[in-house]
Amino acid sequence: MEIDNYLIKGYQEFELGNLDEAEKLLNSVLKKEAKNFYALLILGVISGKKGNHLMAKKYLMKAVCINPNDSHAQFNLAKSLDELGYAKEALPYHSNAVKLNPNFEEAWINYGKCLRFLCRNSEAKNCFNEAINLNPKSVVSIINKAEILRGEHEYYEAINLLKSKLGVSKDLDHILHNNSGSILHTLKKYKEALSEYENAIYLNPEYAEAWSNMGALLCEMSEYEQAQISIKKSIEINEESPQAWSNMGSLLIELDQLKDAIKNFEKSIKISPNRAETWTNKGHAYQLLGEKKQAISDFKKAIEIEPEYAEAHNNLAHIYLDNFNFLLGWSEYKWRFKTRRNETNPPKHNKPQWKGLASKARLYIWGEQGIGDQILFCTMLSSIKEYKYKIIVAVDKKLVNILVNSFPKIRVVDKNTNINEEEYDEQISLGGLGEYLRSEVNDFPETAAYINEYLYIGMYDIKKLEKNKKTIGISWKSTNKLLGKCKSIDLQLLYPILKLKEFNIINLQYGNVEEELINAEKKIDKEIINIKEIDLYNNLEDLAMLVARCDIVISISNTVAHLSGAMGKEVLLLTPYSKGKFWYWSASNNRSLWYPTIKIIQQKEQNNWDDVIENIIKYLGGVI
């Protein structure tokens, strides 16, 4: 009878929130009856509430052994294991909880969360659907299901689901707005995303996650000062937010404060050591510092935590490919289509992927990424055209005519053309050819040019060219939204090259640059030939015509550089030290493996072009 009194009193204190008093009373029960199920169960819950999850696990494991048919014991044991990071071990207890009590809404939600953590999203979605069936107003279930839909790229369905529950539970509306903003952010709907974050903060000004997310968004919008204010606000509200510290690190990367960025990532990791995203961001900072060994270690740690984390795999690919480790590089490069910033949606195919074997099968090669990448990968078509294939290649429409002229035996189509699967037997992405055709350095041909400059050299007579001088074509800008600023150079920095009297200068830069050219001509007291009637952005054949008239092309990494390299032109390529330098510009004897006529001239430190300009002037002195 005394035990029952202690047990009842202990439970009453627990219900009142007097956890210490409840703990004393329930421990008194265990002293007299060590296997008292209810005392063990409640003590386990109390330990969990106090954050002592190891003790919670100890109590609850005993409780489950005594009575395996109690759904609450199974539920709380699973919860304690989740908190300890033992998701796999927790899974059977989650399963037991819902089997024992199919109407246990919270058990379905926790089961779903555990499955989500283990990347078993289809099963997780079923769990959240069960919870929603039990309680259609379950906003927590809706939030979790929306995150799965987001992972499946069902973005608008996820947003609609979140917005459908606004007002159902007003104390959670700020989360619904925040999560909608996060999805819109992924879709690059920046203004709409910003509005959702602002709504979340208006409803709950102390909502640290929304402040942090808004800071990340503002950083991506290049609003760095406002981004810093927002992220700092998040940290002020919650110093223990790993995401906020990680976002601050990402912002500092954009500000080229790499060592400080690493310190912020380390703070995030100290708070939450099992976040693959933070390890990946830290690795990226080391990658930009040129510390590849540490970067690889961090990327591998991220993959150990989350084997399906595409960003870590893709970053590893770039380091391996940059180091000419093509076997590992191409293997990891397959993850590029699953990264957040990927803009290529691979076509859905029922036909198998080509495995690099010669046969008489019909092959469909589909284009990916930007025009420059497509020009680069098309250097491999010269290797595959010898195979006994009927080949279809789909590329950006701007490239179609050029490739038709370069590869007359290959059918070249606009990548937006709907190709019937009956027209081919196997398929592969353009970049995917690398795994089979460029698996080692010796696979790269000494000559990579596949665009015949003589097809274009006579298309346009440039009367202003002085025949006794060599001609240099120049391009200094990239329109790449993410890294264009890092790759580009101010035209003024090229003035010492442009004013060399021994050379004609032709503008190859696409976009609205007329004012820059006029200012340059005034400063160097020399004409820069600019054919205004030619659309250098949309008409690559016209661009090829101008490139054909050049003896040397000086360019940053953009379409001009790729096109010139594919035409076999001598190119002096200006590349950043790290940030903005792509893996395929890794040099072998200062030359590009992909385009042997491209000489790579790299910064010695980020954002400093002085040595690059000096080296180009020296080089040109030797060719006059």
C-alpha cells in the first residue's frame, strides 16, 4: 500500500511539473520494488525532460523489458534514443509504439521524423499521412510532410499544403510562413521568400530561425550588410542555434573572410556535431583557402553523417577532378543533379544509361548546365564519333548550327526538342561521357579543337584591322549569377594590355558594354573594334566569326573562352585564385587539359589581378 501511495503522489507531482519531487518519490518506489514498471516509465520521461537522455534510456529500457506491450514505454524509449543520435536503434521502438496503438498521433509523428532522418522519406510520408488522418488539423504533421515534398521537388504542392493550414493553430503560423519562405528561397523566388520570412518575424519577433533564414536569403541577394544584421539578431535570440552560426560562416565566405568563416562553422559544429551541411560548408571554406586535404576530410565527414548529402559529394568531385583524379571525380560528379543549386533537370528515361561500350545501339546524349559547360563536354564527341552509333546530341539552341557543322554525322537538336524514346536505345548526359572517355590524363587528346575556324573566318570583313599587326580579342565579364563577380575583371585593369601599339583589339564581350569601351578608348588613346550590329550573346556563329579573326584571345572564364578553346585559338585565360575558378581550369604545364591551346594564368591571391596582368604583358612581348 505504501508503494502505491508513493507512486500516486509521484505521478501527481510529475503532472504538476515538480520534477525533482516526483523523482524522489519514484526512486523511493524503486528502492522497495526495483522492477516497478510505472516508476521506471515516469522516471524515464522525467530524465528526458531534464535532458539526461542516457539515464532516460536506462530507465525506459528496463520498463520495456518488463512490459513490452505498453505503447508509451516504446514511444518514450524511441524518443530518448533519437535524442542520443541513435536513430537506427530507435526505429523498432517507434514501429512498436504505433503497432500497439495505431491511434497514437504523436507516435506516428516521431516515427516519421526518425525515418526522415534516415532518408527513408517515402515511409516517413506515410507516417505523417497517418497522423494527419487521425488529426487533420495536425500542423506539425503538415510541416514535416511539406519538408518531404520539398525533398521530392514537389515545391508548389508543399507550399500549398503549408498555406492551407494558416490560422488552424495560430501559435504555429510563424513556422508555416518561415517554411514557405524557405521553399520559395530554394525556388529563387527571392521577393516572395523575403515576404514570408517577414511575416514569420512579424508574428513572432523572437523566432530565431526566421531571422537566420532571412539572413541567408539576403546574403544570396548580395545584401551583405542587411544579411549580417539579420543573422546577428538570430544569434542574439538563440546563441545555441547551429544554423545561425553556419549561415554567418557562409556570409563570411561571400565576404572573403575565410578564416573567420571557419571559426563560425566550428561554433556550429560544437553545438550540433551531426549536421552534414555545416561540415560541407566548412570544407568549402578550406577548399577556397587551397587546403584541399582538410576540405576532403570535412566533405567525407559530412557524407559519413548523411550518405545522401549531394553538396558534399559534388564538392568532393570538384576537388578530385581538379587534381586529375578522374576515377573518383566522375564517380562523385554524378551527384551534381541532386544539389540545391542544380538547374538541369535530367530527362526521365526508360532507356538504360550508356556504359561506355562500343556497339551498334542508337545513343541519345542530352545537354546539361550552361553553354560553356556544353562546349567543354562536346570536346568528347570527337572520341565517341568513331563508335558505330547513330548518335543524337541535344544542346542549347545557340550551339546547334555550330555543332551541325562540326559533327556532320551526328544529329544535333535543340535540347528542348521532344525526342521519342523509340529513336534511341541508350542515353547519357553530356558530362556523363567523362566517366568513360576521360578516365585518366592520357585520355585527353593533344588537339581538342572541333570547331573549324575556316568556316567562319570569311563571314565578315573587318576593314578596321591593321594588317601588319596581330589581333587580340578581349572578354572580361561573366553573367553567372553565383560566381560571375569572382570571375570577372574590371576592364580598367586591362588598359596596360589594350594600349600596346603592336596589336589590334576586338571586343568579344557580350552584353551592354559600349560605355565601358568608349571610356577605355579615351584612356588608352586607341580604337577598340566593336561590331555593334552583331549580337555576341545570342548568335554564337557571329561570335565565332570574330574569334576566327583573332590571333590571341584574352578572356576570363566564360562562353568566349570555351568557344575560343574549341576553335583551337591561342587563349590567355585569366582565372581567380580559388573562388570562381572551376575544376576544369586546373592546369597541366600551365595549359588546359580540355583545350590545349588555352594558357591558364591564375591569381596568386584572391581578388588580386596584378600578377596576372604582368604575366600577360610579358607573354605578349614574346609573340610580337
